[in-house]
Amino acid sequence: MSFDLVVLAMAPNASLAEARAMLDHCTSGHHRDGELDEHIVAFYEELRARYPDEPPLPPDSPWMSTPLAVGIDHVSMNIAWSARGTEAVEAVLALTQRHGLVLYDPQGDEFVGLRAVRS
């Protein structure tokens, strides 16, 4: 079993409607062209230093699908339900906060990191 998380490069004061629009675009399969968001780059580099997403993967890798889906403004992850997956989620949450990003949990349809949830 697995679950998904998506990290988005957007201002924490963005509206819920803006967050949903960005999420829809990022998960549509049509990635934007342009400059990489420096916060996403820093997040991804720290995350993969701790949990590599390129072979050879360690036997206790939290990833169910690799490499992670990365765009200029997002990182999508498919994480195993396991102790290692729980540890990875805690790291993702901490890195999201450290880099001023927004986390979307599709299982609960919840955005974490938006200061004001408004439409």
C-alpha cells in the first residue's frame, strides 16, 4: 500500500483557489517550462540526499515510484505505508516548512502551509 504527497512552490498566503489551480496544473502531466524554483530545488536536493530516488535504492526506501516526479515548481511523491514511509513524511513536512513550501495531501484533500485557507 502507498499514499501520495505533493509539495508546491507557492506563497504561504496564497488562496485555496490558487493552491488548487496550481495543484491541478502540476498534476495534469503538462509541466510548465521556465526557471526552477529555488525553494523546490533546495527541498528536492535535501530530500534525495536523505532518501535517494535513483538506483540503486536501499532496501528500506520509502518510495513506491522512482524517480520522484519533479517539475519547476513541485515535487510529487508516492510513499510506502511503513515505518520508513512515516519517517520520510516527517522529513518532508520539516523540509516543506524550512523551505517555505506548501504540502498537499490528496488522501485528506488538505493543504499544509497555507496561512489563510480562503477561496
